[in-house]
Amino acid sequence: MDSQLKEDIERKLEKMGLTSYGFMKVRTLADSLAYFEERKRLDLTTSFEENDLMKKIDLSHEMAHAKTIISIAFPYYYDSYIHKEGYFSLYTLGKDYHLVVKDHLEKIADLLRAKGYEAKVFADNNALPERYIAHVAGTGEIGKNHMVITKEHGSYVFLGEILTDLEMETHERDWRDIPEHAVCGACVRCIRACPTQILGRELYNTRRCMSYITQNKEITDEEMLLFKGRLFGCDTCQRACPLNRHIRISPLEEFRPREYMKYPSLMDLLALTNKEFAKYKETSSGWRGKKLLQRNALIELMRRGKKPDEKYISTDYLKEYYHRLQTLFNL
């Protein structure tokens, strides 16, 4: 056990402005298997999730000789502004977090590698149960909206992990405390605010999360009625949370909002060319493709009673939604 190296890692994290982190021993989460099995049985998982349950509970799956997992929260909050023409979720406003988180994780991992230890980084590209790990490691606590909440930055954080074969001292919390959501106390504001009313239970339907719906390529008429200005993502449960008030702004310049993301134009989005779409690929909003952003802009335009010229309805995909929206909003 190299306690000095752990101290070096902690100093490096603090210097980078990353103050919410923790350490957990690598093991198989046998006690959690029943929870994941029940979610799968009830068909509550999404296409974005890992469905091989053994990969989810065996923390050494990605590194056979791993001893410790380092959990780190990366704050992205700058402000809560909502533009009059619609809004992108706050997590999408800056540079794609996958790239930012991976870059910072590699800097920490290099400290381990320089001492001869193996280190592998993960930025939302793995089967690890990140929120479970963050709670147990002490990075943050899981709230009633099932998001990790940190002391300084609330729930506006991304999670990243480093697996290493260096054995480190840990101060772990009991995973069985998670359903108590003690950090929330008696507050139920997120539960009341959720547009699809899926919160308030441990086994909830992730596919009914409004953030997922805005990113789903095939949606129902009922779901389109719920968009209400959302162009990608949701944030409603986070905006309702008192623990997200008076939080610190992110120290990471990469997450500073791009102007075109913070102040979107619905017509510009609908009329996107492939060349213009390229800039959205530098954010987290571009991974589902240009047509999805166009569709979401079309939903908001027609919800507001504006029927765009059909010359902007350039694909069969958009035409289908255009005709459905005409009927839905009687245009």
C-alpha cells in the first residue's frame, strides 16, 4: 500500500479543482445482483445501458488484477439560464464531457503509471455502476432523483473512474444506505417536478425519463406533448432540488457554455446543414445525429403554433413527425 502515492493523487485532484472523489476496494457486488436482475425482469433498462449483469457487478471485469477503484466527480455547472426559444440540458452546453473527463482522468492515471502501477480510465464508456461506486466511495450521495449529489457542486457533475492494481486505504459507506436517500431528508420536490412522474420508487422506468425521451429516435405523440422547450435532455428534477442552490461554478473551463448552445435558434436548428452540424459534435448533444436535433426543434416550433415551410422538412424522418405534429397541434 503506497500511502504517499495516494496523497499525491489527492493533491493533484484538489489542484485541478476536483474536490469530490473517493476510493473503493474492487470486488464483486454479489448483494446488488438481485436489484439489477429485477430491473431487467421488469424491462426497465434502456439501450444506453449494459445488459450483461455480470459485467455490472464484477468490478474487476475490465482489469483482472485491479485492487482499487477511484471515483471522481467532474462539475459542469456555470448557471441555470433557460433561453426563450428552448434549451439544451446544462450538461451539454460545453465540450463533450466524455473527452474532458477522459483527459483529466489520464492525468491522474499517469501518476500511477509513473510508479509502475497499472491504471485504466473510464468516462461513461463502461459497465461500471458509477452511482453505486460514487456513493460507497464517498464521492457523493444518491438523491431521490437517483443522481449523485456532491457537497460543493450539487448533482451537476459527471462521474469518472480509474481502476488500478495499487491497493489503497478506503473509507467506504454501506451500499444499503442508498435507498434511504438521507441527503434529501423529507424533501420530495424532484418527485413532484418530474414531467413523467417516474421518481419516488427505487425501481423506476428509465425509458420514461424525459432526458432519455428527448434522445430517443422514435417517440409517441404523448411524449411529444411533454417536451415543452426541451431540445436535448431535461434537468427538471435537478432544477427543483434545493441542494443545487448556491453551488460553486465549475472550475473546468472546458465546460463553459458555447453561445450557440446557450442561446439556440429553433429555425437554425431545423435548417441545419451537415457543415453547420459539425459544431454540435464537439458537445454531448451531437452523438444522436443531426436529424434528432432537427426533430426536437420542429416539435417546439409547432408546439408554439408555428408551421415551418415544408422546404425545411428535408427527410422522410422529419416529414413523418411534421405530419404527426400537424394533427397533434391542429395546425
